Amino acid sequence: MSKKPFCIVSTDHTGITVSNLERSLEFWRDVLGFEFSHSAHQKGDLAQEITGVDGAEIKLAVLKTPGGHKIELLQYLAPAERKRATLRPCDVGSVHVAMLVNDLDAVLAQIAASGWEAAGKPQTLNTGPNAGKRVVYVRDPDGTTIELMQPPER
């Protein structure tokens, strides 16, 4: 096998398309506690060439996570005809972002106090490299799946 002429060196951010940027910011920033970094408004050739979407116009906000990875929330203002995907975690094309937390119960309590809820009950994994981690899925206001993982105490 020949060597690739390129190398991916890191990840930068995870982009999530949302229906209402302010509502999603309230969840990701105010409930989950991510730090607001910046916002932007992209339209014209720039937005169209980046996304491949004819007539794209996007409002976006970027949030910083403690580990350096960023969450980019994108609200498309155009084109007018947009579909709402309602994928379950088992559906092809569904993605999720996994976050490490130091106190899963406290995060879930904060989420519940804000009117949101987990998809199920936290479970402890007992095999593989994640053995001992407590995990549960939650969903943001548009249904995007977020996996919360608490490593075992050492």
C-alpha cells in the first residue's frame, strides 16, 4: 500500500444545522455551559461554494468546549426550501457528538432543570476501552444527539 500524500492533523469543530440559532445557543451555552466564541453571517458565493447549496445564507455561532474542540451552530436563512431531518440514532446518516463530563448526574440535573431530558437512563459500559464509563444520550432543541460520558473515578 502506498503512503497518502496528505495527513489529517486534527479536528477543528463539529457543525450542527439548527432551526433557531438563539434557542440552540441557549441550550448549548446556557444549559451545557459552552463558551461563546464568535458569530458570523455568510451568504453569496462564499456560502454557496463552501456548502454546495445554491443560494445558501447562514447565520452561525461558534462555541468553545473545554478540550479545544468547537461546536458550530448554523441556521440557514436561505434557500427557502429546507427539510427537517428526524433521524433516530439507528438511522443511516445519523451522527452524534460525544462529550466527556466530570459529573453526569449534575449535568443531567441541569438539563432537567432547563426543561430538557435524557433519551434514557445512564448506563455503565463494562467492556472494551470505555469500560467503566457512564453514558447516556440527550438531544438538543432540534433533536441532535449528544452523548454524555463520565469516565470512572481512578
